[in-house]
Amino acid sequence: MSEQLKVLEIDLEDVFEDMVRVHLDHRPNIKAGQLAVVCVGKKTKRAVVRGSKANQRGVISMDLATRERLGLSAGATADFRFKKANLLDDWIWMWNATNASARAAARLGLISLILGFIGLVLGAVPLLR
């Protein structure tokens, strides 16, 4: 289901947070604070969704990086679709986060997970012989 929404600039405190603000009516089954895949045509952006500041309907607020990714400008109107994010979407979002500290933490976490798995395999090899 797509929703025709007007694009607004997000408030300054929400910039670089990979967040969009949109009323709950426009994103059924996606709670505030959850990651969603925001789609406009064939372009997608993974973002945390929150409620609109003034409980506005018919609008979506996003920062410049998100607007550029979706090929939109402030004041434009477009058809938006929202999909729940899965585990792979979570990892992709974390790896490509706009916020540098969140991105670094996610990359260190993924690298640690991979190294831990390698260590587990290397530790199990002598036990299996």
C-alpha cells in the first residue's frame, strides 16, 4: 500500500540519525522506533520511523541525506511505501549509518562476530580430530 505524502525537512536535532517522522496511519504495523524500509518508486532507504512532531497526517519529515537517497526535495510530494525491516536490513542499516559513531560501533560489532566465529571453528578443529 502506498501513501501520497508531502516531504518536509526534519528538525535539526534529528539530522544524521537515519530517521523519518511520519504519522502512524501512514505506516501500519510499524511501531515508533522500529527500522523500516522506506520506498519511493524503485529507490529505498532504511530508516528508523517515529511519529510526526505535531501529529500531522499527509507529511513525512526527513533529512537531506535521506531525501537525496530517495531522489526527493523538500516540498515535493511522492508515493511512499513502508516495509518492516528484517535482520539483513538491520545489518545493512547499521553498516551504512549516517551517524559515524553508530556506524563504527556496528562495523566493530560485525567484525567481532566474524572473528568470534572463526575462533570457534579453529578451536573446534582440534577437538574433532
